[in-house]
Amino acid sequence: MQRNYLSYVWWFLEPVFLITAFYLVFEVMLRRGGDGFIYDLLVGVIVWSWFGSTVTQASTSILRATNLIQLIDVDKRLFPLVDVFVLSIKQLFVLILLSLFVVFSHGIDWSWMWLPYLFLVQFLLIASLSILVAAAVPFIPDLHIIIALMIRFLMFCSGVFFTADSISAEHRELFLMNPVANLIEQYRVVMLRMETPDLTALSIIAALSILLFIGVSQFMHQHSKAYPRLTMQ
Amino acid sequence: MNQGSSPLMSLQKVSVRYKKYRTLKRAQYHQVLTDLDLDIYPGDSIGVIGRNGAGKSTLLRLLAGVIDPDGGVIDRNQSTAALLTLQLGFDQQLDGRTNILLSGMLMGCRREVLEEKMADIIEFSGLGDAIREPVKHYSAGMKARLGFSIALMIDPDILLIDEVLGVGDETFREKSAAILKAKMASDHTVILVSHNTHTVRNLCNKVLWIEDGKARMAGETHQVVDHYIESMTKQELN
């Protein structure tokens, strides 16, 4: 039954391996993408992975709790929220590791003060989208496959592998309408370019996320007893 | 028993249907319970009998508040009902103590109450020092004992039991059956779903016989059970 030997140590080892692999391939072997591209790439990959892994996991959170919800009348919002909190704590460690790696090469600046705010906004966005997919998937089971596909698609249009200024000016505004792309860009602004992030954009993302969260949360509360029937086999 | 007092919970013309599948024009339903009436008075031990698929488990789900009925009314009168469940929400990686808290809280117990009862729960389980080990190292019997010890600590107004009178080894089975019997004989209110007419005869003061989602007969235990057995035998002969 033991799933792995190092358990929580993997929370540190995983990102260390990721950073090392990217460093070796892009900096030492390929020497591609110009100076410091490796850092843009790492910020992109790490910020993305928090989003992608949490929303994917949350989409099946109620399906995984099928047995439990057949037996007790429990608040169904619990299940996506557990996924969101567990993966966010894990991601906080990863972000700290990334920060150390960046500080080592770029140094640190007052702009880093915005980092907790960025983390909070991203948390709100992830929580609201996670609870949305968790609430929807039991109604339309095929949706979790569609969500997995959409997340993969979203990864390619969120600027994980390229920066916003490599996009032509006419399309950049549209590109930054994507909240994930926008957040990744803001992380790069704060951590690498040492500038103040786009506070308007961040506030809009935060406000919309909170509204979405409240709406879905209300829906799940009202339809709490529909879920055992939907997931019953 | 206690017919003078008001019921803890009462079901009036309750119906449940499950959606089987949906065609383009309309959904197809499977009717599970139809116009079921049931009054549960304090101190009742009601046995629910019937064949597989008669709707017994659905009735327990309704009472536990897991699902709402599609028709009729459930008057809960602020009383709580909970299904006796074993190993609810166990996390294999965590130790026995933590699982007592986790599982107990899922069942609706407050953390402080569980901390208070912790020593009793551990003693009843008979697990001793093993309680500090991760549950994944437990044998199936040990897990069942821990699960049962937690489940016994919950104290809803109405306890719902779905045929779990045999868990763990022989000694533990006797111990747990004795406790359950004591609970049912005292002024605890219990609903017991069972195939075993012998158990029902021993433990229940009233019986509800469900067939095809409808109440076929309800009332005094021996009368209902006798008719039930008669009907079953007839069917086997045909």
C-alpha cells in the first residue's frame, strides 16, 4: 500500500529536478531563446503547473468521493477545496524554491513585495475555477475529458513557453485577457523585470474570481443532494 | 411504545425515482419508492425487510438526508439521523488516532467530543499501541474494529443500520453485537435493514416490509415477519 518512500520530500525534489532539467537543456545544451530565457520559461512552467494540476485534479474531486457522499450528508464543496488547499501549499514550496533560484542569479528587489499578492490572486482564480469544474463534471461526466483537453490547449496560449512581448502589439491585449497568461506575465514582471505589476488587471481577476466562487458555491449548496444521485452507480 | 409522544421523523407519501437514462425526447426513470408512509417514534427499533432491490437502501439514504425525495414530505422535527458506517473516510497513510478524528468529524461529531471519548474508543477497539501506527499496516479485522468503535460513538437521534452485525473476529463480533443489542433495547431509536428475519425478530419492536418500493405490510414484528416468510416460501415453491 505504500505509495512512495520519500513522501513529502518529493514536494522539494520534484521542482528541483524540473529546474535542473530545464537549466541543462536550455542553458547548457541548447543555448536558445536569448539571455535569461530559462528564467522566463521556469516562471511560466511553475506558475502554470499550479493552475493546471489543481484544476485537473479538482474536476474529478466529487467523482472520487462517490462512496462517501452515498453514506453521509456532507457539504460537497469540501472535496474541491481540499484539492485546492493541498496543491496550493505544495505549490508554495515550489514557488519558494524558484524564488531562491532566481534570487541567486537576479538578486532581489522591492517589487518582490507584490509576490504574496500575486499568489493570493492566483489562489482565488484557481479556487474559483476548481470549484466550477468540480460542480459541473458530475452533471456531464464527459466534461472532465473536455476539461483535460482544454487545459492542455490553454497551456499553449498562456505564454508558458514565450513571453507577452514576443506577441505582436495588436494581439497582445487579447492574449492578456486570458487570466492565466496575464498572471504568468505579472510573475515575470515582478520577479525578473523587478517592476510593479499591472494592479488593475490583478484586481479584475481577483474580483471576477470571487464572484464566480460565490456563485458556484451557492449553486453547490442548493443542489447538494443532487450529487449523490448523479454519481450513484 | 411511546405512541403518545410525537414522532422524531415522519414520512408522508414519499416517492423516489432514479433517472436511468435520457433519450432525446424525455428521461427514463426507475421508480424506487412509491407513496411510502413511516412514523418513527422515540425508542422505536424498526426492522426493514424485503427482497434485494425493494428500496431498503434508498429508504436509509432518505432518512440519512443523503438524498431528497421526488415526491411527498419528510418531517424531520429537528432530529438527526445517521447511517452506521464503517471506516468512513479512512486515510490509509495516517495513524489510528488521526483517523478517529477524521472519520468521527465526517460523521458529524465535534472534535472536542472526540478527544474526550478518544480513550474509550481506543479501548473498545482493542488495538492498544497499534493505534499509533498508520492504518495501512492494519489487518482487515483491525480496520473493521477501529471503524466499528468510531461508529458506535456517534449518537444521532435515529441510528440507521444496514446489516453490519458481523465485523472483525469472533470475540469482537460478540462484543459489538451485544452493544448494538443494548442500544436497540434501550431507548435508542434504531432503523435496521436486514435480510435476516432472525435478527429482526430478536431486535425489533416494529417491522416494515417493502416490496417493489411500496409498503407491503407494517406493524408488530412477529406478525409481519411471519407473513413475509410465508410469502417468500410460496414464491420459492412456484
